[in-house]
Amino acid sequence: MKQPSYLVERVQTGVRMEKRLLKVLKGFAELRDITLGDLLEGIVLHAFDGKFPFQKDSLRRIRELKKFYGLKLSSRASHRMQEKKIHPPRRTPRTKVRAKTMSSKRGRKARGGR
């Protein structure tokens, strides 16, 4: 029996999330040959229904990806993460170059001008 399809409107979003968490999500989506957006939609829809989004095999893969990317966060970290303050690199002082001006009569005469 064919599954029903749903016509939806998707929007681009600029969501910020922890770097290693994103790498795990992207890696898992790649393993499943789906987009990151499709993976996130599936996780959220399962959560909204009170259902668990992953089976044992998927959880094993996620543990492997977490280890590979060094992600040690768990659900305990939810709503407790603080963002690192990243300071922009310091600019090195530029040496000032003295600009030559053409406005002085002395400068023009020295160069053969009027």
C-alpha cells in the first residue's frame, strides 16, 4: 500500500547549534542518505508525538559518530550550554604610507611641472 504524501512549504533557517552536535547529525543524515533538514524534521515530528525517533541500530551508529567527533554532551546538557566567547583576531597595526601631494607648487616644479 502506498504511503500518503504531504504537501509542505519549507523555509531556510539560520539555526545555531553546537558544532560537534551538528557534525554528528550531518554524519547520521549522510549514512541514511537523507538531508539534514529531513532528519531534523523526522526527529521533531517523532518527539511531538511522544515517540522515540531511533531504533537500536541507529543509536549504535550515533554513539560511533559521537565518539568520532568528540561529542560528550547528553540530554543533561540541554538548556545548560553556554557559548564560548570567541575573540576576533587582533589586527596588526599597519604602517602609514606618506601620501605624495600634487598640490604644492614646489612639488610640481621639482617634477618638471608648471
